[in-house]
Amino acid sequence: MNQQAYESGKRAYQSGDWLGAVTQLAAATAPGEASGEVDHLRGNAYMKLGQFDAAAGAYESALSDAAYGKRGALSCNRGRALLAAGKAQEAVAALNEAAQDESYATPYKAYMALGSAYEKLGDVRSAGMAYRSAAIDEANPAPAVALSNLGSCFMRLGRPVDAVEAYRTALDFTTPLESQNQIWRDLGLAYVAANRMSEAVDAFGHATADGTLTLSPEAQASYDAARKAVAALADRRPSETDAFLAAAGYGGSYDPLDPTGASGELMPSPEDTGFFSVTEEDLVAADKHDRKVRRKHRHTGLKVFIFILVVLLLAAGAAGFGYVKGYGWPTQESVVEGLFEAKSSGQELDSYVASGTSESVIEEMSDVMPTGDTTVTVKGVDRSMTESTVYLTATLAEGGEQDYTVELVRDGISWKVTTVTPEYASQHATGDNSEN
């Protein structure tokens, strides 16, 4: 290697003279000579010049120097160069190689680029998996970006409830100096898609509070729709059922089912002894009045029947509404708590798991769940008619805590578990570009 040319190229690189760096570094090695150190730096200089194909070639030359090592960083940089050159399929192969290198200290960088490559190929599901891997990588100093991208993938997959959780977690990982407006805007769109309008109004309010973010026409239309929906709920008028009960005689001040007079009607005093001074005409008139009252009371049975029928119809309607909104018995919380209790006590999990689930999947669930004396605290539930997600924290016997996401499916009026996924947090900070 020409050491003088290498030193000159390195000084040019450090001073920002990218063209001079490429020229000097190219002269540092003889044709066919492999030098990972020289080619790595040369690839970085080509990236700065926007010559992405040349950068990919330089990184590939560096990879041929087995003594240099740094295969994870070189493969990640090569994948980025290929992605920038419009070669997404080749980039996927390089970035997967980087992510699988166990000696690579920052695999989240490869996963972030991998998510972008999959998106360019139209594979949204794989992109979401890559962004999730980047978000849970404990070496990632800025997981909010990966979580926001994950939320976008969930929205494109038609899973707004999952997108809501991704955006909310992204907000938790932003620093006070970072703008949260775009995340709040995307969270508002996810809330609207999940039909959670009051929360959508609050999210859009946060996004536009400081006046620095202008909503797109789509986002503004969603914001307006959410506000109208919330206003309509606030101005709700009596229902048709209320009007029906009033017409049947149950909405006024007098309650025909109130024999004790609690409705305020005057009742005769037991001390009234006027009976002994009444005339025969008074007795005849009283008898006519009594017959009239008895005829009226004969219709009370019909009214009671109508009332009971209405109550039953309302109960059936409430049950149907609860089913559509994701409620059942036992509840999602009870099923999940029972699952973890069964694992803690060494019992079989089959009765809590969806039918058709293979033994290998059940075993995988069991492997990620804690053993011993465990306390489960449910943090939240996202419900829909056929699927639900439960978020919980398990307090372990040793005193630590572990967060889990549990997916369930409808089983009649109850629920069964399909997946149990442990969740891991990352620390806050910022990211960067190429690796040296």
C-alpha cells in the first residue's frame, strides 16, 4: 500500500475534500490489492459525492479483505449505497447480511435501511418487521423514528389500533428538544381510523398547538370529521326507545308501578275516619269510582308486559352492541390473567389458546412467559368485534418487570389467545449516517 497516498487521502477526507480523498485513496493501493481500511474510507467519500454505485463497489472491495473485519458495518453501508442507487433488491440482501452479523454493534442502522428497502419493494409487512427490530434494539439511541415508521406500516396494513400504540410509544421516546407535531398528527389519523374520535381531536390539537405544523388536506379533513363526531355525541337527543316509553306512560311524573306513593301522588291518611259520616249518595258515587279504577287497573298488566318486553329488547340490543365493540365473557383481561396463572402454576395452557393452534406455537408462548410466583397487571386493551390486543406488565418472582403484548381472537362470546409477545424498551438519543 502507498502509505503517503493513503495519508493524503485521509487528510483530504477529514477536511471535506471528497474528490481529493477519492483520488488520493485510489492511488493508495495497486490494482487487485485489497485494503479494507482504504476502500472503506473511499466508499464513504463516494457516498458524500453522491456516486452511490461507486460507493457500493468500494465497500464490496473492502469486504474482500478478511483481515480488516467490520463486515456488519461494511455490509450496512453497501446496502445503503445500493438502496440510494435504486437497487432495492440487492440492498435487501446486503442489509440482511449486516443485521445477522453478531459482532455488529449497531444492527438498528441496518434494520432502518432494510425497512426503507422493503417499502420500495412494496413489502409493507416485512418493512414493519424491520422497523420493529430497529425500535427494540437496545443500541438504538433514537427509537422514536423507527416506531413512527412502524406506525405508518400498520396504517397501510389496515391495523390502526396497532398504529396507535406505535405512535404513542414513539412519543414516549422523543426528547424535549424534538418536535412531536408530526407524530401527534399521525396519531390523530390512526385514532380516526380506529373510530376513537375524542382521542383523535386531542391528538390533532397537540399537533397544531404551536402553529408550526400545517395539516395536509387529508389530515385536516380527518380532524374536522373527528370534531363533528364529538360534537354530535355532546348534542345527543332522546332516542326512539325513550319516546316509545313515554308514549306507553312510563316517561311522565306518575309511575303506575309505584304502589307506595314515592312518585309524589297524595295517599289517603290511615287516620281518616270520614267513612262513618258519608251518605248513601256518597257510597254509590264511590262504588262507581272504584269500578272505574278496577277497569283501569286491568290494563296495567298489559303495560307491565310492554315494559318488560322493551327491557328485554334493550338488553338484547346492549348485548349485541357489546359484542360488536369487542366485549365478551370471560373478558380479555380474565383470559390473559388465567393464561399467566396457568403458566405460573405449571398447568396446561390449551384451554386458553385458540383452537387449531399448533403445539409448537403453544410451546413458544410458554417459553416467553415467566414461571414462578408472577403478578400480572393489565395496562390497556384494544377491542374489536373479532380481535383484541391486551397490554400487560408481569411482576416477576425475582422483583423485576416484563411488558407483554397478547393477541386474542373471538371464540363465541369469549376470547382465546393467539400470540404472546414480550416487549423491550430502548434509551433516548439521536442517530447518524455512514459508519467509519
